[in-house]
Amino acid sequence: MVKLYIFGPVVHRIERGRPKSDAGGSIPSRAAEPMSKRFKFIFAIRFIGYLVFFAGLIGFVFMLGPLVQTEFNYRLDQLLGVKRTVPRVITSGEASAQAPAPEEGQPINFGDVSSSGGSSIIPLSTEYGIVIEKINANAKVVPAVNPGNEREYLTALQQGVAEALGSTPPGQPGNLYLFSHSTDAPWNIVRFNAIFYLLRELEPGDKVIIFYKNRRYDYIVYDKAIVNPADVSYLTNKYDAPVLTLQTCDPPGTLLNRLVIRAKLASS
């Protein structure tokens, strides 16, 4: 290989010899080989880093997605002044969204009510369900779930809200205890509490609607408390009047405390 270096008027011709192969071709530089290995190593490290980052991001969205969506929709409703309501209809042929409010425990039917109304909430289940209009919570209730049996209540919470074993039926004197709470894994703590995530927004005077065997029962909130997880008195309390107790975790997605909401039957 010949290179020319010019320094002023003098031209230096420098012959830089390189070893030749038997075929007359040049031998590739061996310095490129370690550089190639180093490049591959750096590329692999970066690829693994990006993979871990995006996997973590997807997992984060999967865990918090339901909560973020719930919070966003609630704040948007507040901003726009939207009030979510359950149509008060009865089972007669004249039933409509404008029909008079039924008596407590009156049979109801939503067959003729369209769910297309932006502010209307059509219960997911009138056989046994819960609707909280203020926070747009709407879920099926799974009956007779043992809160001490992890496998049993995890299965129930995948379907909706769990009714604690031993609860009194809706509308009857005693303690109807509903919970949406998981303790087995962080991602399940978040996912299974999404229904009651905004329970903290409830205040005395707010309404909770229970549907049971196609009848509607309205409960009015009268108490709100944050308690220690070891405190089971709210579960074992006995009442002479129909009382609904709702329980979830607090702060949301943690195991630190329990948020307990109590409500009385509106007609009691």
C-alpha cells in the first residue's frame, strides 16, 4: 500500500508493507475480531436491558391500568358534571326509566332500558349485584365466600365482589359483609381491588344499591373508618337493623390498613 505525505515542497513516499497471503491477497486485521466480540457483547447487554425495561413497563400497565382508568373516568365525570344513576324501573308492562321509584325490595326489570344512555348504569347482575352510583362501581356479588380461605376468595374475586360467609341476606336485620380484597400477590391486590378502588370517595349520606333475587335494596352510608387488618370486629358485628358493610384495602393496592364503609337500609 502506498501513501503520499506532503510536507511543504518535499514529497515523502512511504511504503508500508503488509503481509500477503499465499494467494496474493491481504490478510484481514486481527484487531477487528476482538472489536466484533466487544460490539456483540454491548449489543446483547443493551438488548437485555431494553427487554427488561419494556417487560416491566407492560407489567406496570397491566397492574395499574384498571385503577388508572377508574380514577380517570371518575375525575372526568366530576369535571363534566356527569352523575351516574341506575334507572328506577319496575316489572310491570308499563315500566320505563321514568317510572316511580319502587318500594324497598320491589321486583325490578331492566329489560326495556337501553344501556346506551351515557349516565345510566345497568346492573351487571340483578340476581346478586352491587352498584355505587357516585363512583360508578358495578359488579356481581359472589355469595357465601370464606374470607379465611385464600383459594376460595381469590376465585370469587375474579368474578366480582365477595360476600363473607355468614352474612345476612340483603334487606334483613344483621350484617351483610361484602369485600374486595386480596393478599396473595401485589398484582392481585391491585386487580381485585379495582371495583372498590374509589370507595374512599364515599361519605355519609351517599347511596349503595344492592340487587338480590331481582329486587333492589338502597343503603345509605353512615360510617367510614380505616382500621387495622387484625381488627375483625366489623366482620363479626351483629345488628338489629339491616346493615351493609363494605371492605377494601387502604391505601389502595397495599396491605397496610382496611377501609370499612357501613350503610343502613334506607327504609330502616
